[in-house]
Amino acid sequence: MNHRWTTAISFLKQLTFLKVGNYLLLATSFQLSKILRKPMLWGKPTTLSIEPTTSCNLRCPECPSGLRSFTRPTGMLQDRLFEKIIDESKNHLTWLHLYFQGEPFLNPRFLEMVNHAHQNGIFTSTSTNAHYLDETRVKAILQSGLDQLIVSMDGITQEVYQQYRVGGNLEKVKAGLQLLLAERSKSKQHLPRVILQFLVTGQNEQQIPELKKWAKEMGVDELQLKTTQIYDFENGSELIPSDLGYSRYVPVGDGSWKLKRKLENKCWRMWQGAVVTWDGKVVPCCFDKDAKYVMGELKSQSLASVWSSLTYRQFRHQLLKDRNQLDICRNCTE
């Protein structure tokens, strides 16, 4: 069976009438909010991104983990906090992305957390730089119930790969990915679905044809060519590809750059779900990497109370009124 269909079936199997009803409430209230320009919210988050750790083995130039540039506290997600979040959200949560910043596999309890969410009927996904896919972890991945694994690999040769994935070892990534796919096949499993993600930059765009050939030979389930988020894009960057089809930004004409897409005063993400940092802070979305806009603290509050709090309501209201006033929105593709 096609792995895309297998993943879809796995997702659908974990749906309940309650989860579907909750999603419809969220979607309806979002549409009404857009029309009325007033935040209305029915339902609870249908998706969550939870951060296993801020630690990372690489030093990627456009990543706070890689740059070691966080102003917020750094650390590891603890079991007790994670289990609290799952207990509070399992009846309405349809998708859990166990990733925000950092390399998830550096948290020694990571796959136990995946399994805990899986046992509670939640579709699970994560993203990795694939430096830790050894035999022991690959077997644990296959036993964990993980539904989707995104592998970030931004070059097909070491010389190009290390320009963005600073400190990375491409052969280690390739070997780990090959091992995972081989063991999955040997065990006659279809999950996790493996997505190879390639951030297209001015340094690697010429490798796309070779990448497509390699990905097909390797047998990954999907290849995603993704645009790169760049800080201070207004002045241009060597990371912006010459093929602007792979760029979030376009030149203005005076040497400066702007977002390709017009920023509209709406955002489904603010009704769909939220992001939780390793220490339990709830932030609006993955663009708030330094947790500047904290909506609440799950160590002392319930997810439901944070989700419907005055702070969150005011944030949604500002977004509907003038999104340009929110700095984390100014570099957003939504």
C-alpha cells in the first residue's frame, strides 16, 4: 500500500466524533471571526507542537538553537509536564508535532513520549536532523507508534550540506535514513512515513535534480522542497535562491527585499492550535521561537484556561485588526 494512504488511514483511525466536532467548531468560529473582525472561539486546540528540548548538535545559521541565541530558558521537556498536557488534550487533539526548536532525539525520553501520545490515540509527527538514527533508536522508533518522521537534509554533498547544517555529517544522515527505511521494510511496517525535507537556498538549489534522483533511489515516501525563513531578509541574503519560486521573498527594486505574499489580517493557526515550549509556556505559533508572546504557563494553568484566556483573545484581536503590528507575523508564509 502507498505510504501516503497508510498515513492517512492511521490519522483517520485516531479520529473520534468528538475530535471531528471540535474541529468543525474551530473552523466555523474562525470563519465568523474573519467576517466580524472580532475573535470568536469555539472548541479546543486540534493540533499542538510540543518542544522536547532546545538542545541541538548542529549550528545552523538561521536557527536560535544552532546560534545558541535564545533569551528564554533552555532545557528538556519532563515526563510529568508532557503527560499533563496529553491528559488534558487527548479528547480533542488530532495531531501532535513533537518538535519546535532543538533536536528531539537529544531528549532521552523522547520516544517514550511518542508512545504515550500514541497509546492515547493521537497522531504523532516529529522532525530530526537524523544524526541519531542508529540501530537501537531505529528499532525504538518502529516500536513507538510514531506516524511521521521528517528528516532535514539540505544538501546532497558534504561540501554543500555543511554550509547550512554547520557541524553536520551527511554520510551519517544518509546511513541513518537508509537503516530506518531498511528496518521498516524488514519488519513489514508502513509507519512512520518518512519525509525528506530540503530547505532550498542559494547555496544548494543547483543540487535539486540530483536530490530528486537520490531520494527516489533511497525510497523515501515524500520529498519536500521548502522555502527558507531568513532573519533580516530586507537587505537580501546569499541564502535566498536565484529561482524565486523557492523563495519566500522577492526583490523590491532598490536592493531591498519583501515578503512574496501579502500579509492578511487573518491566521487559521491561531484557531487551530498552539506551540508549547519545553518548560510549559504556550506561544501562538512556531514563528515565536524565543517565546516573546507567552499566552500562559501549563505548569500552573490548564490548557483549556490558557486557550480561552484574555491574553490569547487580545492577541487574536490584534491579528484580525492589524497583523503588521505583530513582529512574529512579519516573516510568515501563512
